[in-house]
Amino acid sequence: EEQNAFDDRKNGIILNNRNYNIIEESENGLSSGNKKDMDYIYNYIYKDERKEYRNRLIENLGINTSNISDKEYIEIYKKYLIELTSLSEIESDNQYKIGKYTINGEELKKGLIETQNEIIQNNIYTNNEITSYTPKIEAIISKIKDPIHLDQEFLDFANKNNYAIFLI
């Protein structure tokens, strides 16, 4: 029976991470164990099959993938996405140039959400994986519904680090 990585754990963390610190994201684990060095990541990112993720976003923006070059795709990321920490930072009425196409912020958000859902949330595999540099813990989460049942160690950790606790 397949399980998501969080299924058997009571607690987890919520990270705040700038997009430029994300090395890769995958709808399944890389099965790389501890070999996530820069050579491994570089080879993983630049293999042809990695274009699947690039193409998903372009298609979800309603653009034919053959009409956007790799250079134009990189420009989308550099101009509009690299500094984002939240989709709410995208202005719905702003216009975004993607190659010879122009879309509004609402279309960009919709395309990003659809792509995120395909890659991260609607996972049919055993786990998702996001590898990044310097993530910052913002809060902690727990599947325990009643705060009275939280472990003291968990509460002490949250208190010591001034983390909010979200019960899910």
C-alpha cells in the first residue's frame, strides 16, 4: 500500500523558501539517498525529461510549448517568478510577456496553480520531493486535533523558536 511521506508522522514543518533557492521539484522522490550533490542535481535538471515540467507550465498557460524557447522560458522565471514566495504577490491585472504572448496575472496564477497541483498535490506516487537551499522554518503543523494531546517536547520546540502551531 502506497503512503505519502507525511502519512505516518504526527508532526511536520512549514517552510518559507524563495523560488531561487529551489533546486528541483518532483512528483516522486529522486531515490537518490544522500547523493544530492551539485553534479547529481545538474544532471537531473538538464536531462531531456526535465522539460516535462517546463512544458506543463507552458501548456497550463494556454501556450503551445513549441512556441516558447528555453531562453524565453528562463526569462519568465527570472522576470516574474524568482522572487515570489506566494502566488498572492502576482497582480491579477498586470500583463506578463511570455515570448510573443501576453497573459494577465490571473492567467499566470491559474497556470501556476494547475502545474503545482499536477506536480505536487495530486501525487499518485509515494512522495513528492522538493530540494532547496536555505529554507526557513515558519511554523510547525500537527495532525493531532486537540492541542491538549500535543507532546511537551513538541510544544517546547515551538515555544523556544517562536513558531506558530497549526493543527490540521
